Amino acid sequence: MRSISSTIARLAKLREAPRPDRVRASGRLRELRDFGSNPGALGAHYYVPPTVRQGAPLVVVMHGCTQNAVDYDIGSGWSQLAEEQGFALLFPEQRRTNNFNLCFNWYEPAHIRRGAGEPLSIAQMIDAMATRHGIDRSRVFVNGLSAGGAMTSVMLATYPELFAGGAIIAGLPFGSAASVSQALDRMRGSGSPGDALLAAAIAKASPHGGPWPTVSIWHGTSDHVVGIANADAILKQWQAMHGVAANPDHSDIIDGVPHRVWQDANGRVVIEEYRVPGMGHGTPLATRGDTPCGQSGPHMLEVGISSTRRLATFWKLLDAEPRSRRAPLQADRGAEKLAEPAPSGVTKVIEDALRAAGLVR
């Protein structure tokens, strides 16, 4: 008779098998090759929908630790939105040979400076995408989660001229760490170099003198992986770069989440911040309702607000009507669902067994 441990292992393997909807969604991404010298030895994927026109915007998306480009795309819903609206996507991807946990090396001196390592690799990817697909270089945006958010901070500091805007989700400020031990301290919210040194770090990171990219900051108030003190440090770092006051120019509530904005002397919003009440470590999602986007999963958190859609709105990527002439995605894809389906039949049996064994909650 087969042992309970081997049975549970088989059930776990079945549970982890890719569902048809995830296979179809992952099929949107293509590997980007031959984009330059690639000193950071990164991988890259991209998506250019058939609806893209000459001069389209480009959104650069960076996954968190233990994630990859495909899984982060499925969770965040970026390619779903790009297909609806007609903009291009680039997904830099970490390799296990560079970092065992698939984290971007946002704290390693070799990978946090202009002209070297992972930042140069990502800059080369952007140039290749712009050249091959006719991207509007004035409308390139970057965002990422956790280590991807920290690497977003690195890119905004080391190559600010490449970006119109960036978004740091559960991330850390540029220049806050230069070793593994420092990175762990900063993640816990301790030992920050201080506001003045963090602002100086960006000023010294490139020859750029402005204008600076706009910045969107997202963090959960119950994040115990990357402490919320990092959101405070990121905010003060970019307030200094944009020369704005400490107090926001406007505050409101969007989808139940406090939202604050800071404007420059011309009235343009240059910084916005969302602090999601009770959210842990992850990307905020709204996978239900009239405009569902993405799929919940590990560090992809259903909280009733879609950071993906809100960022696309902030960056003016959304048309009044989708550019795609096809039927809406849910109708078009039949069995493909954008939200996790309720378990039924054999799936329910498998999940019940795993739950009973203490393997899932």
C-alpha cells in the first residue's frame, strides 16, 4: 500500500500542475534575446500585443524573490491590461545562478551602479525594445515588487533619464544597503543611512540633473517582510529630489486605501503614495468586480485595489475604450478566468487532503 507521505506528495504535485488558464496567460510572453553585453547575466521576457501602434509606451516589470516573469505577469495582470490597451511590456528576470532565491541584487555594490551589472543589463533591454518595436522613449515606466521594487529604486537612481515614472511596491530606497547583512537590517526597518544620505545617493548615482521621474509608492501596513519604515524613507528620498514639501498637496481614499499626492511648482503630480490597510507583503490586486485584473497567489494579494490598473491610470496608459477589437478577455477565452476559481470535484478533494495534512491553509 502506498504510504501517506507518498500520496500527499503526489497530490501536491497534481495541485501544482499548471491549470489551462495559467498556461494560456503565460503564452503571451516571449523571450528577449541578443539585447546587449548583459553584464548582469539576466534573462528577459517581453509582450507586444497585436494592438500596439508605433510610438507606444513601454512598462518594465520586475518580479520579487522566488518569483519569475511569467508568474508575476499572471498574478499582476500586466499583459492582460496591455492586451486591452495596446502598450508594450518588458520583464527582466533573475537567474538562479546569480541569486539562489531569484532576488534582484539590489544591495550588491556591483549591481547598484550605472554602467555595470544588472542596471546596465536592464538599460540594454529597454534600448533593444525601443529600437525593435518603435517604443516612445519618453513614455517608459518601471515598477516592481519587493526585491523588484528595490531594483526599481536602483533603476530610477542610476538611469533616471530612461523613465517617465516608476512605482516601488513593498520595496526599499536606493543606497540603503551595500551587503547582505545591511539588506536584512533595512528590510526590518532598522539602520537606515538617514534622509540626507539617501537623497545624496541618488544625486551621485548618475550625471542626470533633472527633471526626475514621477514616483508611486505602495506598501501594506502589516508588511512584516519589508518594514513600512522603508516606504517613509523612499518618500523622503524622492521628496528631496523633486523639491516638494513634507505635507501632501492632496489626500483622498481610493478603493478604501488612503492615497496622498505631492505636486511640483507647476501643479504636476510627481509623487503619490498608497498605504494599504492590513495588507502584508505583496502586490495589491483586485481580481473581482467589473474590471478584474490578475490572479491572487503567494505575495499577490487580493485587497480590493489593483495596483496595476491604478499605475496605468497614473501613467496615462488607459484609453477610454480598449484598443483591442476582440471581445472582452473573459468572454474571448471561455474557460480562462482572471480570478481563482472555487475548487470543485477532484480539485476540491486534492485541496482537502493537503489541508488535512497541514500542507496548505
